[in-house]
Amino acid sequence: MYHDKHQIISHYEKSIVFVESLANITEEQWRTPLEPGKWTVAEVIGHLTPWDEFVVNQRLPFLFTEEGLPKGPDVEEMNANAAKNSRAQSKEETIANFINQRQQLIEALYQIADEQWRQPFTIGASELILHSYFANLVDHDLHHFSQVRKYLRM
């Protein structure tokens, strides 16, 4: 397997293990803001799920076709809706939804041929390769996981 592909998939597999470990935190830890005015652990984890779904359904199928990419969602609106949904769901439901969608993303990544990881594509005015696209998404995960770890002192 192409090294960059393996690196991205490995991160996503480890992210599932990390989020599974959050099942052991208290409901208070799950629902308390990481800092004043910030999201809770529930909202942080819950907002990742719709973005994984977006990538699986609205990006990957179109990246290497002649079709243009579907317009991306309004970031603030999508994050606000995800946070709202996470507040309404149980911890178990939010974790299960994350794991299910993340597994779908991993499966989709396994289906991408190694040579496509080096093939350029365009999003808006930016030309990217798949690894750089996913490296940005991985950095986003790591930023949020770091916030959660710091809050939980993990």
C-alpha cells in the first residue's frame, strides 16, 4: 500500500480507538465545555461525523471524474447543527455514529488506487493531491483530539 495512503488510514483507525476510549468518561466530562465559551467533548466529537459523511458522499466520488465537485456546505451552519445534534444525543449514540461514519470513510479510502493518491485534482482555485487534502483533515482531527486530551488530562 502506498505510504501516504497507509499513513492517513492509520490515523483514522487510531481515531476510532481514541473516540471509543471516551465511552469511559463521565457524563459531566462529556457535557462540560472544554474551556469557557468552547464546545463540549460531545460537540467536538459529534461535529466530525457530518464532515466524514460529506467527504465520503460529496468529495471522494467526484474527485477523479470530469464532473465538478458539489458545492460545500456552510461550515458554520454544519458545525452548529452537528453541535446541536450532539447535545441531544446520548454519549453512546454520538460515539457510535462517529465510529460508523469513520469506518465508512476508511473503507472508501481503501478503495482508492495507490496512483490516485499522487494524481492532482482541483477544489475551487486550489490544486491538491489526495494526501495533502487528507493531511489537512487529519490535522483538524489532531487539533480537536489535543483539546479533548488537555481537558481530560489524558
